[in-house]
Amino acid sequence: MIVSIVYFILYFLLFLTLLILLIFNRKRYALQQLHQPHISILVAARNEEHTILRCLQSISALDYPAGKIEVLIGDDDSSDGTHAMVEAFIQDKPGYRCISIGQNTGDTKGKANVLAQLAKHATSDFFFYTDADIAVPPNWVRGMLSEMKEDTGVVTGITSVEGNSFWARLQAMDWLYALGLMQVVSDLKLPVSTMGNNMLLRRQAYEGVGGFEGIGFSITEDIAIFNAIIKKGWDFRNVYDKSVLALSTPAVHFTDFLHQRKRWMRGSMHLPLYMAIIFILHSAYYPVLLPFFTYTSVGVALAIFVFKLLLQSLYVHICLQRLGQSAPWWFYIAFEIYLVVTSVILILYFFLPLSISWKGRKY
């Protein structure tokens, strides 16, 4: 019982600290961008015929001079109509190129190999990264560049899930909640991580670590390149603002969701210790609370549950509000149930001796 009490004290102290930082240590963002450099947008695509046009259409609608944008799409041995669809879309767009990816470069595999080869074709000093199932907002380039200072090597935007279905909305809230926790830490000038579907790298920083082929293979290549660049002394920025809010398609099938999250959990093993502590304390809540019922009254356990639900709901509400979004009160309760169920399943699934299936490949 003493262990449980100590855990709850640490848990709520941490949560209250994060909430206070979220409210009072907010980073303000400005889109003033007087200098408009030439930029490169790199997109890895493998069997993306259902999503690639949505991605490219959002890129073509960017509020940035078209003559200063080059878009490089790497066709990673697609077996569907991805290549033909890309070629048809870019035929009247001189700044766009579709590059067929063949052999691996060095020890790279999969997406990292595609991005490594695209970087060799890029001609600018700023590499923007997004995925083929992502739609970027019109102000994406300006918003990301506004945080690219002279000593900055990595800028990370935020990503959520698009869709009106109940399942898609739960995933969207999950993304924004997790990124909100990470944002509070990054605002303290503590490096956390990045996301390869919404990332900007300075060419000098990228080449300084040898590119993707110079950091060794990782199934979470974005985290690996981020850690390598930070170790070289470059600064970072995380931007929690609707100007850089990219929208992903949801994981439709639960099996896809499991593979996606298992891959992310592999990457979380490379997070800094302070972020690992936050996520461990967060994920251990119910494994500690449920046995606590045997030591205390239902009323005390229920009070602990309600307090956690209120703090978490307030945190998520503020995150949504800053993006101009909202959710009905009952959805916060549904989100809590979602977290309980998926957390238990994912913990069990993570330790199963199964390979991760991603884009038709196993890792």
C-alpha cells in the first residue's frame, strides 16, 4: 500500500507540474518570414495509391512561392498504381520529381533508404519531410521556417488524425495529447523527439551526421536522426500550433493500429530518461490503481480516478483549444476508456515475439 501511495503522490505532482507549465509557459509563435529560401520537400511513398494525391494536392496548395519549392517523391518499389498516379499529377509541375528507388544505400532499409537517396537529389539547404498519407496545412513551410534559427538543426511540427468517425477522433485526441506532453518538456529547452511525417532538417545538420545512411538502421529513423543531430550540438524546436498541424489518415484496422504503435514503442526506448519517466508513470496508473482497491475503500479509489480524469481532461482541452478544436464532455470519458483498453493490449502485444509489419515489409 505504501508503494501505491508513493506512486500516486509522484504521479499527481508530475501531472500538476506539466499542467501548470502548459498553462503558464506557453511558447508563442509568429509566422513572420521575411526571408523565403529555396526549400526541398521529401516524400517516401510505397503502395500509396489511395493517399498520395491527397498529400501532393496539399503540397501544391502551400502558401509559399512555387518557384522556391522542389518536391521529391521517392517511389519505394510500389506494386500498385502509386508511380503512375504521381507521374500524372506532376507532369505540368516543373518543381516536382518522382524518383524510383532501387538498391539500398549503405545499411539503410525501407523508408530511411528512400529518404537517404532523395537527399542526394535535393538542391536546397532545408529539407522538409512528410509522409504520403499526410496532408500539410497551407502555412506549413512558413510556420516551420519561422522557428529555424541559425543554431537550429531540427524543427518538428504536430500531426493529428483526420476523420469524423469515432475511432478516428479517438486516435486524433491520442496524438494531440501525447504531443502536448512532449511540447511542455521541449519548451523547457529539453530535447524530446521528432516526427518524420512533419519535420524540417537543416542540410548542414543532416550532412554533419552522415545522413540516414550514416546513423545505422533504425525502424524509427526519424528519432535516430534527431538524436544524432542533437548530439552534434544543434538546437531544436517543437511547434505546437495550428499553422503546422498536419493531418494523417487514421489506422482503419486495429491490426494496423497495433503495428503502428508497436513501432512507436520501439522508438520510445530511445527517448531521454525524463520522457521515459513521464510515460512510465503515465502507463502504470491502472496497474497500480486496480490492486489499490484491495487496500482501501471504493470511495478513495474512485476519488483518485476522478481526479486523474479531471486533470487529464483539462490538459487535453487546453491542447485542443490552442488548435482551435473542441470535444463534447462525454468524449473525454470515452478517451479515458480508450487509453485503458489500448494501453493494456499494446503492453501485451509489445512483448509478443512478433515482427513489425509496415508498408508490406517486416522488421
